[in-house]
Amino acid sequence: MNAGVIRRKSYPRIHRSLHRPHRHATARDVHPRASHAMRCDGWNDEMASAGRQMGAAASERVQGGGSPATWRQEAIAACFYLGRQAALSYRAAAVLRGLVGFKQARVEVTVPTNRNRSVSHKIRIHVQRDLVPDEDIMTIDGIPVTKPARTLLDLAAVESADVIERCLDDALRRRLVSLPFLERWLADPRRKRHRGARVLERLVDARTTMGVTESALETQVLRLLRDAGLPVPRLQYVVQDGDRFIARLDFAYPDDHVAIEADGFRYHDQRREFDDERARGNEIEALGWRVLRVTSRHLAQDPDGVVTWVRRALERPR
């Protein structure tokens, strides 16, 4: 078998494996000599051995992302069928990485422009005019997949800015990417031509200026304040009394001494933790800060009320 070539007589077998309604395709289903064919098509040893591992991986999860093994089988079969330089991408890559908000997705694969193969309706193909650079692709459990930065860039072309903001914060918190890296990476002309570049650049610039949220709840609060036309607060603002550290606030308006804490539900199983948190709140307020506490229920049931609290607190004279 020549590099990058699948024999024509193999097409019916490949096609049946991808269209089979009740059985998920494995690398072995795609071709009886799957491991050899993968290596001939430019796949590395890790990718080539994935077919042998699929059966044992039926109950595994990929990096906590919640993607079942049968879905991974479809993904690796699709990438193999579509040939060299095909990679799992867009929402499917987000599922594989466990990005917040992505638990299930149709298999999506990015391929070069010269790739012309009929595939199952289960698979969405993205034809890339500019070849995805090798440094933007890695493997997870043998599946070629776009790296986190590239996944964010692809998502920015097909999802709303709110979704990208949520995923960006999640990737930053988990240290899948960093702001300095994204700034350098997006400066490359190959990425600037991408349809998602403008949205992702704007969000990266904003995070570089204001900081990064530390939870999905904080991202929701920030979005609510911004959409309501309120001033953008400082994130993770440190309060000190002289040289003594007092607290780090989720959101702060230092000039107005208004703080916002995004409180997720927690059961205090230790009395000391409970007491320390109350003491911290008292010290902040003793220094003249007004502290507003916002929960997920407030955001879901009365977002306008949250906006009103913040607006009134900012309007009150100190």
C-alpha cells in the first residue's frame, strides 16, 4: 500500500463500517490490516496501536471529558478513512478534551482541500484550505486531534462568543493554554486568516487586561455584568491592610469599594473552614467594602435582580 493511499477494493468495507447502524466502527473494522495501513498512511505507533486497545477501553473516559469508547471508535475510524492529515476537530475535539459545555457531539474531522471521500452522515467534514500545521495536532488515545489552541480557534468560527469565552476560561484554568502563548500563536499569519481569529483575539485581549475567572459561575457573572452595560470589574483582586493580605475577591470595583463574590454551593464539613470564611468577610467589610454574594440560583432565577444589586451598590456614596 502506498503512503496516503487506500485501495479502491477496500472502499466498500470502509463504507459499510461507517454506515453500520447498530455497531460502532473500530480501526479493525475499517481495514483488516488496520495497524499496517495506519503506519503506511503516516500514522505514528501510538495511533496505529489504538485499534487493538479499543475493545478494552469500552468504559473509559478521555481526560474526564465523558466521551464513551464507542464514540472514540467512530472518531478513529473516520480519521483513518479520511487519510493522512485528517484530525478530529471543532466540537468533537472539545468533547474529547472535556471542555466545559461539550459532553456530546457529532464526529467532526478537518481534512486538506484535496481530500474527496464520501462518508457517513454521522461525520461532519471541514475542508481546510490552509493545511493545519503539524504543530497544531496531537494524539489522544491514538486519535489525531487538534491541540487546545486550535480547537478554540475552530470553535470561534462556529459557536457564539459566550460559548468561546466559557471554553477559553476553562482551558486557561486547566492550563491547557496560557495567555502569553495564545497571543504569540494568534500572531502567526496562518491563524489570522482563520474565520475564528477575530473573536478569539478579542477574548484573549480582554482576559490579558482584566484577568481570568476561576469557575464557570464567575464567567456567567462577568457576562451578565458586561451585557447589562455595567463597568467591567477587576478579577481576582487582592485586598490588603497595609502589607497584610486580607483576601482575594472574585470581582472588585476598587474605587467604589464594591466586591462581588460568586458563591457556589458548598457544604462546610469543617468548622474551622466555616469560621475562617466568616472572619475573612468581616475583615473585608471592616475596611469599608460592600460585598455582594451571587449564587447560581440568583443567576438562573433573577438575573435582573443581580444587576440591580450591583448598580445600586455602585451608585451609593461611600
